[in-house]
Amino acid sequence: MSTKRLIVFLTLLTLLAAGCSGTPHQIAAYPQEKTVATYPSHGSYVYNASLELDVRRPDATAERAIDLTEDYGGYLSDSQSWWADGDEQVSLLLMVPAINFEGLYADLQRLGTLTSEHVYARWDGSGDGWNVYSQISLLLRSKASHWPTVSLGSWHPLDTLHQAWNVSATLFGFLFDVLIWIMVVVGPFVLLGLGARQLYLKLRH
């Protein structure tokens, strides 16, 4: 083989090897897009709440709660009252400017003994805490309607005591009612009879 042919052969062999090897490609080399949360440029969170209190006098406490709401620029939206097991309960729906929510909520908690509360927030994009109102649902219950609970298996002694107390109060209340009726209705006739007897004994002697 001549020198020229050898050079041409080696050149072709080199080109062929380069063509077969190729250029490696990177799989999944593109960066993944990230999702970025966006929020309104103006606005704030508005808080609403539900609140339950044990109080001595639900009716008087309800009036105080309404006065406090008005002091903070709010108003009474709805109210209900009822009796359960001989105790009064009052429910109020109070509306207050969102900017005054914390102040009113703290003052309401001081009106009685806190038994339950729930605070939740929603986003409002208006950004004006005076035109946006927070809602507070307030339930006032008499302290007398709640007894501590003690359970010994299936036996609840304090519940039994509570029931016995209610029965005793009803029974003695009935007896006192009967006594009052006797004193008011029968008493005058008894006094008249005793007076007549004394008069008869004097005249006889």
C-alpha cells in the first residue's frame, strides 16, 4: 500500500469513529419551574371568634357586652335567649370594626369564666380595618347549670347528686307552696275560730 493511500485510509477511519461515537446529550437538563405564592399587595387578616362564658346573670352580662361593643364602634346583629334545665342562656352576635377586634375580645373574656373559645381568620384585600367588620358569637350561660363531672366507670356520683338536689328543691318548694296556701287561705278562718272559742269560754263563765 502506497503512502497516500495509507493516509487517506487513516483519515476515513478517524472520521468514521468520530461519527459513531456522537456527542452525549444530557437528559432532563432543563430547570424545573417553581410555583411562587402571590398575595395581594394591600389588605389584612380579619379575625372572627366564638366565645362561651359562665356568668352569674346572663341577662345583665349581655347588656354589658352590648355596651362594650358599642364603645368599640360595633353593634348588636342578633340576640336570642332561652331557658335550659332551669337556667337562662343568652346568645349574642356582635359586629365590631376589624381594627378593634382584639380590644373587644379581651374585654368580653373578662365578663365571666371562659369555657370555650375559637378564633379564625380570613384574608381581606380592602386594607381598611374600619369598613371591614369582625364577628364575635358570644354565648352566656348561668354558672348554676354546670356541675363538675366525676366518673367511676358507669357511675357518675355528681350527676346523681345534681339530680337529687333538683328533686329535693322541687319537693320542698311544693311543700312550702302548700304551707303558704294554708296560711293565706285557711289561716284567717282558724284565727276566727280561735277567737270565737275564747269569746264563748268567757261568756260561759
